[in-house]
Amino acid sequence: MDGINIKQLAEALNLSTSTISRAFRNSSGIKQHTKDLILSKAKELNYQPNHYASNLRDQKSKTIAVIVPELANNYFSQAIHGIEQVARANGYNILIYSTDDDLEKEMDFIKHLHNGRVEGIIMSVSGEAENHNYLNDFGARRLPMVQFDRVYDDIDTPKIITDDYESSFIATEHLIEQGCKRIGYLVVKKDLSIGKTREMGYIDALKKHHINYKEELIIDCSNSYTENDPIIKKALKDLKLDGIFASVERLAFATYYASYDLNIKIPHDLKVISFSSLEIAPLLNPSLTTITQPAVEIGNLSAKLLFDILQDKKEISFAKEKVVLNSKIIFRNSTKSA
């Protein structure tokens, strides 16, 4: 049965629409008998109150937006889950937007969201073009915002990140300690701040162990498997790699596929470590050594910081606050010594 609107419900009960509205807001000015009658008839006729419209009248949408570069990455799915937990506990809904790593999409989303549909934004940015200062164009009208994981360092908002430099250093050093001397670093969009930070950890670990850094070992990939497959196969064949440090899990998967096709045995011929929040990493053959970020915790904390602003627990001026959480390295068979 199709739902009805508030006017039709009011006519069915011979009541005013304002009485219906007050009943759904649990107003003390309506007798309990009348409330029960309204709720019973609403259920019978499949009436659903429009809380969004009601919230707009109160100048609150009770909704926040979450903007991420992609949804296929398990890390972002877990972060969104963490955000949603906190939002629900505060009586809020979330709207999810995926930029597909497209700055123009990000800009369009942000501009659209400033029409009053949401009260705040949690974002992991798409890229770092010179014009990302568009966020400052809103001035005092800019919605409260928290950035996480991939951030614009020069945009003043609270930021939640992980210890990417330290994790990358330890990951690279682990490969070296397992006997690797030609380690390829696989990265998507190496010009992003997070990619640069991880790259510096990789380079400094090589330097510490007196292994010459060669730019050809920084292998720039994409979000497309069909594009990455030939790139990784060429690197494995031409560069004679004995170790792979993947900045995202899809590049670790692509490495597994490429190695299988080239008859390269992991970990005997090639050792692989990757940033990944994938729960099936232990089930891969061989099981994948991972740097696992606390994605749900990052989502929780990002949302809590945003609600601190929305509920006036903190001033927006605390925007320069940056929280760094620790990732966890889980050693498995993909980097095991022979």
C-alpha cells in the first residue's frame, strides 16, 4: 500500500495537520488518547512523517555529509561505519558522497551541501590541486568540517590521520630485514600528501640500511585493475623486484595476480606488504602482511569532533587540531623468510 501525506491523514481523522504534526513531535499539549489514535491510524494508512521537512523548520537538518574518494576500498567502508555509529547515537542521519578521486565532483558536492541540507561535513579529500582553496571562499558561512586520512594541510579544520611515515618506515625495514634489496613502492596518486608521507618513510628506511634509493622503484599506479596489471607486470620483469610495498590493498591484489601470471612465487621470489583493512587478508594464499589502520576508530573520532562543534562543546577555532592514531602491522606469510 502506498503511503499517504499528512493532509490525507488529518482528513481521515478529522483533525488539523498541526495536531498531527504535534503528535509526532510528542508534544505535551495533546492528550495521550489523541496521540494513540493518530499513531494507530498512521500505521494503518502507512503514513511516514517527514522528519527532514520538520527539521528544516527548526533550522536543523539532523544530517551530516560524509565525502570519500571511493566506496570500494574496505578502509573507507569501515570509517563510514564508525561515523554512522556516532551519528545515530546523536540522532543524526548521514549522506554519503563518493568523489571517485575527482576534484570537480568534490567541489560540486561541497557547494551543493551548503544549501542547508546538512549541518556539517566529514571528508577524506579527492586530490591536491592548486584551487582547493575553494573551501575558504565560503568564509564564515563554511559548514563545520572535519578531515580524515587524506587531508588538505592548509585548510583549517580538525584532522584525523594515522602515523603513515612511521608505519611505512617499519614496513620497508621489515622487507629489508627479510632479505629484500630491490623494493618497489606502489602508489596511487603519489602527489597526495598521504602518498608523499608514506614515500618518505620508504625512502628513509632504505637510507638507514644503506640501500640506494632509485626513483624508478616508485611505481605510480591507478584505481583501475586493467591499467595496473601491465604496469606491475612490467615493473616485476624489468626492475627485478624482490619486495613490494603497496600503499593500498588493491595494488597488493594486483601484485598477487601479476605474480601468478608470471610464475613468481610469493614469498620465495617476492615479498609483499600492504596498507589494508581487509578482513580476509589472513585467508589469502599466502596470507598478506598488512599495515592496518584503525578505520572504525578514525570514523568514530571524526564524528565526535564534528559533533563537539555542532553542540558547541568546542569552538570552530580549534580547527588546527590534528589527531594522529597508530596503525598496526600484522606480520603474515607474504613476507616470511624461506
